[in-house]
Amino acid sequence: MTTVERQQWDVVVVGAGGAGLRAAIEAREQGARTAVICKSLFGKAHTVMAEGGIAASMGNVNDGDNWQVHFRDTMRGGKFLNQWRMAELHAQEAPDRVWELETWGALFDRTRDGKISQRNFGGHEYPRLAHVGDRTGLELIRTLQQKIVSLQQEDFKEHGDYEAGLKVFQECTTTRILKDDVDGKVAGIFSYERESGRFFVIEAPTVILATGGIGKSFKVTSNSWEYTGDGHALALLAGAPLLNMEFVQFHPTGMVWPPSVKGILVTESVRGDGGVLRNSEGKRFMFDYIPDVFKEKYAESEEEGDRWYEDPDRNRRPPELLPRDEVARAINSEVKAGRGSPHGGVFLDVSTRMPADVIRRRLPSMYHQFKELADVDITAEAMEVGPTCHYVMGGIAVESDTAAALGVPGLFAAGEVAGGMHGSNRLGGNSLSDLLVFGRRAGLHAAKYAAGLGAERPVIEDSQIDLAAAEALRPFSAEGPDETLTEEGPLPSTARPAENPYTLHQELQQAMNDLVGIIRREEEMATALKRLADLRVRARRAGVEGHRQFNPGWHLALDMRNMLLVSECIARSALERTESRGGHTREDYPGMDRGWRKVNLLSQLADPTGGLAATDPVRGQIRLVRKETEPIRPDLLALFEKEELVKYLAEEELYE
Amino acid sequence: MSTAASTSYEAHFKVWRGDTDGGGLEDFKVEVNDGEVVLDIIHRLQATQAPDLAVRWNCKAGKCGSCSAEINGRPRLLCMTRMSTFSREETLTVTPLRAFPVVRDLVTDVGFNYTKAREVPAFVPPQGLGPGEYRMMQEDVDRSQEFRKCIECFLCQDTCHVVRDHEENKSAFAGPRFLMRVAELDMHPLDSAAESGLERKKTAQDEHGLGYCNITKCCTEVCPEGIKITDNALIPLKERAVDRKYDPLVWLGNKIRRRPGA
Amino acid sequence: MRGAGRAAIAAPHLRTDRWWLQPAGTAAGLFAFIVYSTWRAFANADYYAAPYVSPFYSPCLAENCEPMKGGPNWEIFGSWWGLSPALLILIFPLGFRLTCYYYRKAYYRGFWASPPACAVAEPHKKYSGETKFPLVFQNMHRYFFYAAVPVAGILTYDTVLAFRDENYEWGHMGLGTLVFLVNIVLIWAYTLSCHSCRHIVGGKLKHFSKHPVRYRTWQWIGKLNARHMLLAWASLISVALADLYVYLVASGAFDDPRFF
């Protein structure tokens, strides 16, 4: 038995990106003692990579904007699969969340009359994205970080301890959510310090998961190493279901060359500010890919599209600004048809559209990124871009108002790890606002829940801690595969080579990229499930060298559990949903099926009673359950034209 | 640009491995391909030769500031240092940041910076302006926005000789990054620290050790974001401190202006 | 380079490039100027060749100055002053340059090796920067800036006087006039590009939007300021060349070619 340090807090937030920090600020301001756990250093979360902006209908640039329009755009973008109540709350509260950042010191770009400037983005009817050049995510994370520091300064004045009410445990990984054996309520988390490898337990009646996404399961991704689906897996293992995991967004424009930066994001602002997509023949091919549901909203000629930048009220926007799923599929088709760029992408050009100094001012980090990493001067030549795995719309199923996970009292989720808000496809800019709106809600309701429990805190049994510790230590005593036979017979277990976690990870990424990628087919996904099962068997033998102190091999071996779980959810759900919608495209079912609109696919652990050890590795760990969505509230439906609704909703839904 | 011609080669690396108890440079021969950066090579070492080689990284696009280390003795971001900037024959020496305590291999304890961050009083919101009522002109936010480009890679803190060469100065000196933070707030058009009795320019000198800076500009040289830390933050801050204490005309002006009121 | 828990690396630096080149070059350049200017400042001779006065001796403020018609010599210091009159006035440009933010960097690196180059360990055990006597007086840069402006004004006046011939007739120009013109442009560019100047004209403001003229001036000075190092060297060389030119003409080693 290991003796593990236990600490007591009211709320523990796992993840220190935009959602996690916003949740922590809210919980602390509600009076809860709050701990934040993050895998990276404080302030390095993946949110810093967000470039374009925060969508909020402040109407600073076009006063026709309001929350209803934003709501409509969000629902259209998500192909009506969104949890409509979340989309409603999001559209209503986003402006307040942005303004509040200013009172914490954020400095957004300004309009001429000194308000927050807003820019155009794909799928948004009006200029709506509050931004700072193309480094909005950095501004967001820094502002939240500095707000946390300011709260700690207040605590220092009052208690003489910066960390009395709010503490960040940086470079720590959480491997298990611990629950009370008796009533199944959340009781805390099991974590280790990456630096020392030391285990610790935080006893807290509420856990807010804000761990972001799953991109590291794919080979070409814009996501950082942290995005291993930790929160998704923690929730699953704790008994909470995941929602619609088949919807994975491939951002249309990632870098394609050089190989080492393949997948790194090229912000959508490039297109929002006038950049155009061309194929190898020099054609603006997006005009050929406007789907019927969007026909009325987009320009038919290049001239009209170009006029829109100056006069958006009397012209329609260019199709480069279609929602991301449409653009990604179009690029994919062009490349497949042999009209791609030399390195297998298409051309994204701003150099012929704007003067060089304007490009450098409006897209400074893009200029920098291409110059430094690819030796390309975007003011003089076109960029080569192609789709990259960017975001998962699916996630932990939550109650819309409270961000509470279904079925596990005390568990909350916000940000990318939570599902539902974006439906089948997320609009650019809606992510940062999602983080703030639901981060705050999660913090608020978690604090209330914790306060409501009073002194009756759930209890963590030592046995649970021992199990978690044993699971975390497995890679140090891993044995090689049984079937390692030599001429003299099987090797003794100690001499068999263990699986290399780096190799396993690469194989997983390749499999997901090739078989459950942007265009999906039934046979391929079936193959993917087989490969995943095989990898799962091998991953149990993943071994590592060295000791527990800052050992990246060990960290990766532990993260593999999460990536495999989440990948299976994606593959299984994708196989199940026999239609194409948003971020889920089936070659064998190319159309959108109104019958599927109401259907949510919930992924659950197949064997919720046992740990992973009890799960048959071949049979799979995930079971799917279908659940119908609630009908959209009539006053919200009334925001749309009937002709539009017909395209999405089944007959009976329209007349209810 | 053509990928047909094989452009990979074998490079010679020396990587510092060890921890607080000691360590040394270890030799590696490792494959390098077209377009790669130093971080790619470190990752290849992890995947093929040294699975427990510790390195801190995150975004791999120069945006998070995690992978700070020293390459051939110069503080750099591993992910933004292209292999093509070195000759193929050159041996690359990679060490952890040398101004901070080492944790393991290329990972250092950067806690100093988080301590200093806490010592700079936060933005003071203006009284009487609610959320949504802030009005600021672009030309008034430009200066602070430049400083807010900072990705907190702490390369400036590492290279600054005030603390790099003199551990004992760490308690008195905030370092370029956090002096720049003071400048950022002092130039923020709506920061009302002064109204609440906090004179930021004065604290820069009295509490954050601005006087230790001898403007030798290494912070500006290493900044991966190209922020003109010395010219735009530190020197203006020194000048603002001079306004308070040493300027003869300001002193005279105050004398004359105060007289009628007195 | 030693501190609690730092990576055990013995070498004071691991740089492989020629990092010593820049501080060595800086030190050599500054040293050459110091030698030359010291010689010229104490020489007390060959500093006036009508219509040119060496910038080292202008304004000339002692009784022992050579008479210059219409020139900047005022006999403020009486006959008791027996040393070179250059010493009276050179204090101001010297102080201005000595406390200049660029020159500080140059000589801290070049002469004092504090630090010799980035990430190269400095040889000193203790370091207190500009917090203590005497270096705390670097904050006096602003006083010297205020003094440097009238000095530059007088050198401008000298340049105007250079549009005379040796008989003090107006409307003439020689090679020396050109040398003076170049020098005075560089002197002004250096003086105005000073960090203190940039601060005074606008940098101290919190709201540029309320002071559009000062904002534009600040932006313009900012552009000059970005080249402060270049201007510091260019004006240092030009002022030495202007003096050398006067010396050569005054000592008879060279005849000033007249244009018209």
C-alpha cells in the first residue's frame, strides 16, 4: 500500500485553459476554495493557439447583430444537432463574458470610436469576433491568468498566503476521478506531479473537467501534446457518458509543409480578411462547392464576393467563408482530383489581395509562422494548406444550464471536453466564447453544489487510491508480448522487449487518420476498430525506462489509455451514424438524413463495474446508446424561416 | 522545394542530461530531415534512443513558450530553431536554461518567474466604468499590446546577466519580463493604479529593481516575439522614473504650478 | 553562472559563434575616439581656420580663444583659465554621450564586460547595476540632453558661418562646408533620436489620442530612435572628421577646396 498525500479543497478544476481558468475564477469568487490541475505550466494551455477571435454579438461593427442572429448562425453551423439551450445561453451571455475580460485588463483591437473591434469569420452573418491581431487565444489565457494572480494577491493581503483560496498545481496529470463507494458521488481526483512522479490525492466534492480535446489521436492535427482526451476518458471511467463523439472538426487550413509542422493551424482570419483559396489551375474552386442549404447566403461570382468585403449589406459573402466542414471537404476533393499544390494541399493567397504592410499588421503571427517555419513570405507568395484535425464537437454529455455531467453527481465539464454546444460542426470563434460562458457556469454551479453539501463530504477509500496507484505504475513493470518466440522457445518474461509507447502512439495516429479521418467508410471503420483492439492489447504491455521523475515515456504510456478509449468512441459512433452531417462525412451515406437529427449517440463504458483490467480487450470497451433530443423551443424555432427549417427538421418536428 | 531528392543526413548532437545531483553532455548521432526544427530532433531522440529524455514543450508553433532551452550556448525556443540554420558538420549542443534550477535534462524549474509575476500588482479597473463601457483608442493601446504579445518563454529572464550571473540578485530584481509588465500596466489607457495610490513607475525602481538593468539589450536580442523590450518598455520605464525623481524641468514646473495653490 | 540547483555545466558559456567580435569592435572604436579626442582637446591649437571652427572648440568660452569673427566665442572665462578652452565645453557632449542609453550598452559590454555578450558569463563577483553611486547618476541623462540641444544649436550656427569664405564674405561654400553640413545633420539626428527626447515629446503620455501632434512627433522620433546606435556611431565619426578637417586646414597640411 502506498501512502499518498491528501489535500482538501471545495472545487477542483482539471485543465487550465480558457474554460478551466474561467471556472476557477468563478468558483473562487463564489467563495469556494479552488484547486486547478494542469499538465503544462500555468499559462501554456492550448487556448494560446486560438487565433481568430471570440464570437460575441456586441454589434460594435454592424449594429444589426444580436444574440438571436448569433444563435441562428450557431444552429445552422451545427446543422441543428446542437443542444439548443446551450446555443441559446452561449449567444446570450458571450458579450458579457468578453466585456468582463476588459475589466481584468484585456486589450482587444479597437474600432474607430474606441469600442472592441470585431471581424468576419466563416458562418457568422456579421463581423462578430473580438480579437487581438491573430493572437486572441494568448490574450484570453493571459488575461485569465492575470485575473487569477490578482485574486491570489487579494488572498495574500487577507491571509498572508497567495494560495489560500485558489491554487494552481502545474505540470500535474490526473489519472482517475475518485468516487464515494457508497453513494457514487464525486469525492476527488488521483494525480501525479510530472516533475517528480509523486502521487497525490485531492479530496473535493466537485470536479470540473476542462481538459480540451482529443486531436493527439490523429496524425495530422493542430492540437498540442496535451490533447489526449484525458477529460473524456476520466468521465467515461467515472461512469459519465460521452455525446456524439463522431463529430470531429477538420480545420480546412493547416500547414502542409515542411513535414515537421504539418497540421499547424493557419487561422481562418486569413480568409475572413480577404484570403482566397485556389487550386493548381489557379481557380477559386469554392464557388463549385456551395451546398444547397447555403445557396442563398453566399456569392455566386468572384466579383460579388470581392464586393462583400467593402459593402456587406448589399452583397453576399464569398464561399471561402462557408463553415469549416464544407471548406475542408472541398479542399479534400480538389486534392483527390489531382488539382492540389506540390505538397498535397491547395493554395491560400493573401499576397495578391492586400498590401504587404496590411498583411503584416493584421496577420502578424501568420506572417511570422510561415517565415520562421516554412521560409515562405506570405506577403509575396501563396501558402499551401490542407485539412487538419482541429476540434471535437462531441464530448461529455452535460446539462445545458449547469454544465453538470449526466449520471455522476459532483462532476462538471466545460469547454471542448463538453459536448453538445456546437452540434455537428463548430463555427470559428464560438470556441473561445464557449470556454468563457460555460466555464463560468461550471464554476458557478460547482461552487453551489459544493456549498450545498455542507460538512457532508464524500469519502475516498484507501483501496481506490491503491488501485489508481497500481494502474499508474504499470508501465514500469511491463512485460513483453507472450508470443515473442525465439528458436530456443519463449523468452523469459524479463527478457522480452516491452512495447514502445512512442511506436504505439504513432500507429494509433496513423490508424485514426487513415481510417476514421475526414471522409469515412464502413469497412475502414470496422478495420479501425480491429486495429484499436490490437493496440489496446499491446498498450497494456507498454513499458518505460528510467524512473518517475519527469519521464515523458511514462507520461505517454499513461495517456495511451485515454487516447485509445476516446478513439474507440469516435470510431464506434462514426460507424453507427449512417448519414453525413457537419464534421462527420460518410462516403457510403453522403446525404444529411433528417431522421438522424434527433438522434444523439451516447458512448458509455461497456463494463462500468470493473476497471479496465476486467474489460475484455478484444470485445471493446464502449457501448453506444441512442437518445432523442428535446424538441427545440417554439420561440427559438420562430427565429428561422420555414423554408430553412424544412431542410433540417423532420415533418413532425415542424408542426409540433 | 522538391522532396524527391533525399535531403536527410545524420547530425551530431550533445544534449545535457542529468538533474540537481549533476550530469553532463551526452553524445548522439541522429537523423535530420528537410524542414525540421531542433525540437523534432529531440523528439526523435526520445522515440528512438532516449525514451526518458525530459523536455518541456507544448504547441510546437512558437506560441506557448514552453520549449525554452539553450542551443550552442544561446537561449532559444527549440521549436522555432530550424536545423537549416546550422551547417551539417556542426555539432549542436543543447542544454537546459542556465539561469534557473534544473529539474531533469532539458527541463528547468521556472518558479522564479511565477513568484515575480505575483509581485506585480494587477490591473486596477477604473472607477465608474462598467463592463462594456470601456472606450480606448487603438493608438492608446498599441504600446501595451506589443508587450502583451509576450508568450512567457522566459528566455529574457534566462539571458539577463543580472540574475543569470548573480543568483543573489534574484530577490531584488523582477527581470525584463515583469518590468515590461509594469510598463504595460503603466501605459494601459484605463489603468487607475495612480488614483488608488499606487505609483507604478516608482515601484518599478523601488520594488522591482529597475535600476539593476544596465540596458545591455540581451532581453531584446533573445525575444522570439520580437518585442523591443529595452527600447519600448525598460528605457521608457526608466525615463518615467526619472520624471518623478531627477528631471530639473519637471521639478521646476511642479514648484511653479504648486505655488499659486499653496 | 553558479546558483542553487542549476545544471552542472562548468563552461562560462557554450557559444560557438564569434560573440567576442562585437564587444571587441565596439571597444576598439570607442578607444580610438577617446585617444583622438583627448589629444585634440588638450592640443589647444589648430582649431580655427576661417570660416571653420572645430566642433570640439565651439562655443569657445575663454579669453585665450582664437578670435573668430561673428563666431561663437564669448570670454566668460578670464585670463586665469590657462588650459585648452575645449575642456570647458566638451563636458556637455561628453556627458550626453556617456549617459546615452546606447553608449551605456556599448561600454558596459565592450569595456566592463557586464556582460561581454548575451549568455556569456561576466567576470564580476558582484553586480548592482545602476542602483548605486556612481552609476545611479546615469539617470542624469536628461540634464545632458537639455544641455546637448543648445550645443547642437551653436554647431548649427557654426555651419551657417561656414557659408562664408576666409574673408568672411557670405554666399560661399567649400568642401569644409559640406563636411560641416553632414556633421550637423548627424548631430541633430543623434540628439533628437535620444530616448529621453522620445520620452519628453510623447512617450510620457498615457493617452496619445488626446495629443495628436505630440503623438505624430513621438512616432517620428521613434523611427529615428530605432537607428540610435547607427546615429551614435555616425555622428561620433562625423564630429571627429569635422575636427580633423579643421585641423588639417588650420595646420596648413591641406587647402580647403572652394566650390564658389
